[in-house]
Amino acid sequence: MQAENALVQASRGGDLKGVQALLSDGFDANSRSKDGGTALVSASWNGYLDIVRALLSKGATVNLKSIDAGLAGGRTPLIAASRQGHIEVVEVLLAAGADVHAKDGEGRDALMWASAGDYRRIVKTLLACCSKPGPGSTLGVTPARPR
């Protein structure tokens, strides 16, 4: 396994101790796997709250997008957590400054994915954190309330 993949693999697998050890050994919290994935996106997608916190505490960029074409490249950690229904991860990412207006490679933002999954607590959280939708944002647009 390449060094750049070790952190992403540990994050995908939910190995908190492994992630902590790699970060302590100086691994870059923003390193990418061969396919362009990031540890923070992987942990967010899988709902590994403690790994998300560990990565953020070691400098992971909260808005760094994955670039892996097989997983809708351009996915942010917030989009990943919203798409999978992980409210606690969403809250931590928002507190760390996640961009609610960012879109993935399919042109969808976190709110659209949370709405599509019927994750109502996430929808409410995303709407509450933003007083104004950004340009081209789908904030406020849900399957029940189209443009």
C-alpha cells in the first residue's frame, strides 16, 4: 500500500487508532488515494465521527473535494455525510466551516442529497445554518418544493 493511501484506507475502514497513529507519524491529513479520494470524505461518507474529528484537528481541509470519477468526483465531506444521513458528522463539519453551497460532480449540493434521502434533521440543520442561499444553490429546493 502506498503511503498516501494508508490514511485514506484507515479512514474508509473506521480504524480510529490507525488514523491517529498515521497522523502522529506526520501523514498529511489532506493526502489523496490513487483514485483521488480523501480521508475526510471517506470518514464522512461512512459516519466515522471520531475519525472526522481527528482529521480536522490535524489540519484536514473541511472543503477539500474528492476527485474520484467513480464516486461523482467533486464530493465534499459535507455532501458525503449529508448523502448518507450522518447528522452528527454534518454538525461537526458545519462547525468547522463547511461550505453548504458547494456542489458535487453531479451538480448537487448537500441539501439536495439530504432531501433526496429524506434526512429531515440534516435538511433542517442545513437550512438553519444559512440565512441566504448562494448563487446557483439548491438550498431551499427540495423534491417537495421545486424551483
